[in-house]
Amino acid sequence: MMHTRGAPDLRRVSATLLVMAAALASPLANAQGYAAQWLMRVTQAARSLNYTGTVLVRQGPRFDTFRLAHMFEGGQESEKLLSLDGPAREIVRSATEVRYYFPDAKVVQVEPRSIRNVFPSLSPEQTANLAQYYEFKLSPGGRVAGRDTEMATFEPRDGLRYAHRFWADPTTGLLLKSRLVNERGEVVEEFAFSDVTVNAKIDRDMVKPSWPSVPADWRVVEAGPGDFVSNDTGWTVTKLPPGFIKISEGFRKLAGKREPAAHLVFSDGLVAISVFVEPFTVTQTQIGLTQTGGLAQYSTRSDAFRVTVVGEAPPATVRQIAQSVSRKPSN
């Protein structure tokens, strides 16, 4: 959740506090506008600030610790995460790609860098959805990584989405902690800084891979989504949760696949859910549900096609969406 999608320039602290006070004083009229403004400010800070720190990541029962360096220079982001426990891993994000280094296995996985922010871009309709489908609250958040924070809570008004809780530095807007919480109040995914330096002096070497070139005995794996061509796919979803709006539709080349897959993306303003439809083959055995932290994936067969839905939503939600994917009626 931490890496992500532009937004307005940061406001000065005094102006932010005035807006915050107004939002808290006028509950519904200002809530949806301020919720979107708060998200955009946090998104912009995550992208445009220079910072280093130690990040704890929890996905279900798994915990990982990374050392992070983030640099914004010349309008471009660069970032490096180095694992501090478990198998050695290094993740380097440049303007065009993401590289995952696994030195023990002598493998580097290369993916194109998609435009990702902490939150999807918000259309006016999605801004209204935030107040309609989530209850937004802002309150003091206590200390995170030695800094006072404000906590923003987005509590779903139905059982079809997770609760989101965000802790941010009110001075800089930098997101310091994030949680996804299910309907039972259990944390399914979390990240948090244990220490952080904001507006740090970042040397370019701090965001470069430890290996200037891929060693000769390593294997390079090209992965991730390929080129996307916007077009009518001929597919539709009949049982979307209320508030989810289609934000893109087209065909995307997938790694290792001969034919491009239909790809539809829906968002409620906080999360995005992807729907992939591709020809079913006898070698495709992954049917059903898989889940890693807050990310759920459900695959099913529909006639001669395989439908896969992926998103940060409860398993029942991605299953409902997958089972309602169908051909658009012919005119």
C-alpha cells in the first residue's frame, strides 16, 4: 500500500490545520471533500519527499523488515528496499521498471513499473463514493517512528470491503503506518516505519541496485503485466459492489501468454480491483481462492475462458465479482 498514484502540491501546515478543523466541525458536507484531499496530500508526500527508514511489513501471519530509501529528483521517483531478515532480497524501483533481486537463488525478476500510488486517482464520482460507502474519521494517532501522527479511518458501511486505517505525519503528510482490517477487526495487512528521516539527503547510490549489472551466472525473469491497449473487451461484471466504477478496460499482454488477456479495472476510490479474462488451457490448474495479506485472488472457469479477479478486498467480494463476469449482450 505504500508505493503509489498525482495530486495537488503540499499545503503549508497552517493551511492544512485550518482545513482539518473545518472538516471536523462540519461532518457530512465537508467530510467527502476533505477525505479525498487528505488522501491526495498523503499520496503526494509519499511520491515527492526524500526519506529513509526501516519498514515493518505484515501480511497475514508473515512479518518482514526492510531498509527503505526513497528519492525524488527531476520529477522522477527512485526507491530501494533491502530485506533485513529472512532470505536476502532487494527491490529497486526506477522510473520505468521494478527489479527484484534474489541473490541466494541467483535470480533477478524484472517488471515494468506501473503508475502506482497509495490510492487510485479520484474522480468526482469516486469522491462522493468515499462518504457514501466509508465513514471517514480523523483523530490523533499517537506516535509512530518517534513522530506525532494524525490517524484517518475509513470504516466501510457494508461487508464488501476492508476498513482502512492510516497514520500520517501532519507536518509533512508522509504516511507512516497503514492497516487493512477485516470485518472481525483482525489486521490482515500492515506496514509501519519503526524509524524514519524525512527530507533526508539521499545519495543516488542509495537507490541503485547492489549489482551494477546482472552477474553472468544469474537468471533474468521477465514478469508482470505487459503493454495495455485500451478497447472494448466484450466482457462485463454484473455484480460489482456498490460504489465501484470502471476506470479502465482493454487488452493486456501477460508474461508467458501468447494471446493478450481482457483486463478491466474497477475502483471505489480507495482500492482497485482487476479482472482478467483469457482463454482457458488444460495447463491452468489454479482455480479457486488464494490470499496474501489483504490481497485476494479468485480464479474460475467460464466456458472456454479463465476469469481471474485480484484486489485488496475480502475473499467473498472477489469471488462475487469473478462469478458474475459475463459476455456483454450483443446488440
